[in-house]
Amino acid sequence: MQERQLEAPDLRHIPPLKRRRLSPLARAVFHTLNYCDPDAELPLVFSSAMGEINRTHGLLHQLAVAGDISPAAFSLSVHNAIAGLWSVQRNNTRPMQALAPRARSPVPALLEAIGQLHEGCDSVALVFAEEDYPDFYAPWLESPAGPSALALCLGSGERDAVARLRLQFAGGDSAPDSGGNAGALDRLLAGEPAVRIDEGGCSWMLEHVA
């Protein structure tokens, strides 16, 4: 796994006019996906608990103050906006899903990708993304430090595989653990042999396979 903390994402592959439409979160996603899927047109699963929450919160404030909002701004705030922009930029007509998992769990996106592999796809790109939340949410939600993205390429074969993973159901009596779930994949790819993911009412074990 390659982990980079950047002052600014490298978006030289994006034309300037299209680059201007990208939020900080979208820029992190595009930078990361370009490493995961530089040439192929892969199906994409986009997973984010809150998506473009700063755009959305700004639109809600504008609606409360002015009574109307820009349709163009709204179109960039919806949960699948980043996946749609990536599809347009890459002229990629493969299936793309945008998921909002409970408790920032990576499991729904992994299950969706596994399902696509079983349906015959050779590879599926996954991107997990989150940005820092507006201060309004501080009493209820722990905010990420800033825009971040993790991209994975899942395949059904073992050629050029960096790691082999196993996902197993681990019970249903745990409380949701957003903080632990948010870093579960980072810890696993950094070398932990297994991580537990607690969604609340459903738990999973994700582990390396020798």
C-alpha cells in the first residue's frame, strides 16, 4: 500500500476547466483513483458516510438565508456526484455505485465489489472517502481531520495481488464503532493480520489470508 499526505493532490491529468469543479474531497478521490485505475475502465464502488457534506451544508445555509439555491451547485452536492464526475472525466461507462455505510464501515462496499466479481467482472475499483465535517455536527459526530481517500483494486484472480483478504460475519450484538471502522482498512493494509468492524447489530472480521 502506498500512503501519501499531500499539500495538494496531483491533478495534472484533469483539464483545468474540469478541475475547477472539483471540491477538496473530489480532488483527493481523483488523485487516489488515478493510482488505482490509471488506464483501465473499471467498475467503481464509491463509499462515504457523509459525501460532499460541506457543499450540502453550505447549500442548506443558503436555502435558509436566501430561499433558493443554484441547480448546478446542487448537482455537485449529491452523494454520487464524485463518482459521476470521475465517470465523465474518464469516459467510463462501466457500472458505478455510491454507498453511504453505517458507522463508516467498509463492509458494504467490499460486499458490493465481491458481488460484481462473482457476476463476472475481472476487477473492481473501490474508493473510501471522507472530509472534515462542518462545526455544526461537532456535538454528534467525530469529524475526520480533512479530506482523505483510500482506493483499492479488487480482483478475482491472484496475478499481481498485493494481498489476499477474507471477510467473515462475526456476530450481531456489538455497538457501532465509527472511529475504529474508519481506520480498519488502513490498519489491515499496514500489517495488522485482522481487524474487527462493528456496524451495530452486525460485526465482521477482515483478515489477511496466507
